[in-house]
Amino acid sequence: VARRLRRYSANLDAITVPQFLSLRFHDQRNLLNALGAVIIIVFFVPYTASGFAACGKLFHSLFGVDYMAAMLVSALVIVGYTILGGFRAVTTTDLIQSMVMSLALIAVLGYGIVVAGGWGAVVENAQSLSGYLTMTASHDAVTGGAASYSLLDIVSTMAWGLGYFGMPHILLRFMAIEDEKKLVLSRRIATVWVVIAMTRVGALEFLSGSSSETLIVRIASLISQHGVLAAVLAGLILAGILAATMSTADSQMLAAASSVSQNILQEFGHLKLSEKQSLFAARLTIICVSVVGVVLARDPDSSVFGIVSFAWAGFGGSFGAVVLCALFWKRCN
């Protein structure tokens, strides 16, 4: 998808996903532009809220800081550098944050396996959980037995894949890459990252039998009790959680901002904005999205995964199949 989208969007001179779809389908009235921008804003607001909530939970779990205060400070930091630095600031910080995340994930996985007694013990634990390592059932933590998947469960889970092709902040990276030849290296880096991340998630669930949102925080706390070097490692892991949250939230706010200033105001509303006015509109959008996000995230008991699932489904359903058809099906209109 990345190579086709980069070539296609460059030929059409499109800089946002709604703009690409509007030009691809010859939308003279820019309705696709406006509709796409509205969808992005609607689903990015709760997505951003989940990022703020994760920051609040992290500092509350670690230091006992008031959840609301921690969330507000985190939001101010993320909004601050996104407004001041724009796309360059977001991509630069994302690079650094991805390095921190990668090191943190490797550290958590390595520590977890060692403490569990080695990889053999991890696999043995997983095999002892009924239904855990099968493709047709899952482990029921309540009953201790296996719960079979229905056809709807299987199709719904597979449909999550559409979400990847509908994420504007991810697609925007493909469209903005300097040279399409660099996509080869990007693909290798992304593949290695996914293998590390997914292996870590699977191993942690085998180790704990739990998918608690504070699991990594608890593991970091255990690591920190084994000397100064271990405490530094624990700090790296916790920084990785913060990096993951920040790198997602800033990208989403930036995508929402470009949708308002470019797609709604200029292309659909036909407003002739100067560069300074367009920048002001984008910054105002970031502030508005963050304010609503803070309001949505004010409940400390809200599920980060639940909020993300809602937004992911929205983008997957709205853009996922459309982007694939636009790139691979010539007769799609």
C-alpha cells in the first residue's frame, strides 16, 4: 500500500487522505474532502483522549500523583511541541520515541522470560491454559476452560486488519516520505518492530494470564527493586510507555489539524487562507481536539483499550476498504 499510495498521492498532489480520495474519485464539489475530514475529527478525539488517559494512569500508578493533574500536564506537553514544531517536530520525536519503545519492549520481554524460568517455562505455562494456543478457541480466565470462537468472532477479529489501511496518521507517513525508494528500508524496520512488539505482548500474556493495562508498569516496579542498574532499566521501560502514548497522540492531532485547515476550510469552504492563517487554523484545531480529549479522558476508570477499539473500528470501517479499492481497483468509483 505504501508505494502505491506514495506514487498516486504525489501524482495527484494530495497531502491529506481526504484530499487523495477526493482527487482519486474526481469529486468536483469536494464533498469527500469535507466528509473525510469530519470522520477524522470525530474518531481522533476519542483516540487522543485514550493517549491522555494512558499518561494519567502511568503517573498515577507510579507516583500516586492525582490522575487529573498528571493527565493535564501530559496533554499540555504533547500539545505544546505539536503546535510549536508541527510535522517536523512530530516525526523527529516519533523517531526518538520509537527507539525508546523498542529498547523498552526488548527489556520487558527479556526480564519476563528470565524471571519465569526461561522460554520453556513460558510455553509450558501457555500450554497449561486450556484454549490458549489454538486458533479456534480462547482461554476463559473466569472458568479456567476454553471458550470456542464463533464465525462472527473470527470474521470480526480478522476485520481489525482493515483498521491499518484506514489510519490517516499512518497513511500520512507513506504520503509524506521524501523518496519512495526509502520505503524498502522503512518496511524492514516496521516488520522488525511488529515482530518485537507482538512477541512481547504474547509472552507477557503467557507469563501473567492477564491483559491488564498496568501490567508493564507492575513489571517495571519489580525490576527496579534489583539495584541501581535495574532501576535505570525500569525507568527506560516506563519511558517507553510514555513514548508510545505521546507518539500516537501528536500524530493524531496533526492529522486532525491538517484536515480542518486544508480539507474543510480551504477546499470545501473555498476560503483563501494565507500560510499564516492556515497555520493558525491548524493550531486552533489541535487545541480544540485536545480540550475535548481531556474532557473525555477525565474518568480514571475508563478503558484505554476500549476507547482505542472504538476509534480503530471507526477508521477501519470508514477508510480501510475505500483506500484499498482506490489503490488496487481501477473501476472503483
